[in-house]
Amino acid sequence: MNACALQLLGLSVPIVLASASPRRRHLMAMLGLEVDIVPAQLNEDAFVGLQPRQYVETLALRKAESVQRSRPGSIIVGADTTVVLENHILNKPADADDAHRMLRQLSGRTHTVWTGVAVLWRTMRLVDSRATSVTFRTLDTDEIAAYVASGSPLDKAGSYGIQDDFGATFVRSIEGCYYTVVGLPVELLYRMLRIVARVIR
């Protein structure tokens, strides 16, 4: 897959990922893309109150723009992921107690994961998002406690990672793109990069 993506994209300029997420870096590597990591410095609380799609797209764009100022000659990729349960946004937990609370809320219910993606090249701005529905089975108290104690939920929106060895066991079903839940819809990113590649060539 990565050889095909590299050949078709044919990008000749550096790519910067405006995120410290190892999951996003891994997904870009899956496409064969070598990227520089420059985490964006952004106060995400300033955007609370937006609707979920607008929220993730705005944050993805702002993250990319904040990094572009220091890397103007690169393609910048920004992304943001959030979990939405009954119109309430669940971002990364503040602490272990908050993670417990979120996982109890998600137990036995269906929620939506939104991921926004922004790709910037000079004055070009491409912004889009994807949503995936995720249904959890009913979780036991000891399962939640063990998962939170592992520390894995503490850096993830909604306090879980579908790609985790144990977090994956919470998920009964999904409807939509798996990679959106992980944090970077690969199909969307690839199509956006192809648009940029045509402009560069």
C-alpha cells in the first residue's frame, strides 16, 4: 500500500504533522510518508461551544496554521478527534476520575467519533472531517478500573483507544471508518494530499 501511495502522490516537499500523537504518525507511515513532528501549541478550551463537526475542523485548521508559521515551505497536516455522546463532547480526561466517569457514560451505549483534518500548502487550505458511530458493550466496574489504572485512556478523547489491546474489547460494533476512531481518516487524508500534489506538480 505504501509504495502505491508514494508513487501516486509523488510529493517533493517536506510534510509536517502538527500533532504529537504516535497513532497519527503511525497511520501516515502506513502510507509510506515520512513526516516531521511539530506539535501545535493551542488552547483547545477556547473553542468549546462549537458543534462537533465545526469543533474538530476548526481545531485541525488552527493547529496546522500555528505550525505553518514556522514551517512555511512544508505541507502541514493538522488533525483533531473528539467523542460525542448525546451532543456532549468528551475530550481527553482531566485525570483518572474523569476517565472513570467517561467510560461509565459510554458503557452499553452508542457514541460518535469525529475527526477533522486540515492540509495546508502555502495559501491552500483543505479542511474536512469524518464521523464514525461506535457502540460499546456494557462494561464491568473492574474492567474500567483496570483500564484506567493502565494509564492508556488518559491521553485519548473519550478515555479510550479502539486500537488498544484492552480498549478494543469494549467495542461491540462500529459504523464508518475505523481510522477515524483511531485519530486520522486515512482515505480522507490521502485524497487531500493528492489534491495538493497536483498543485505542486
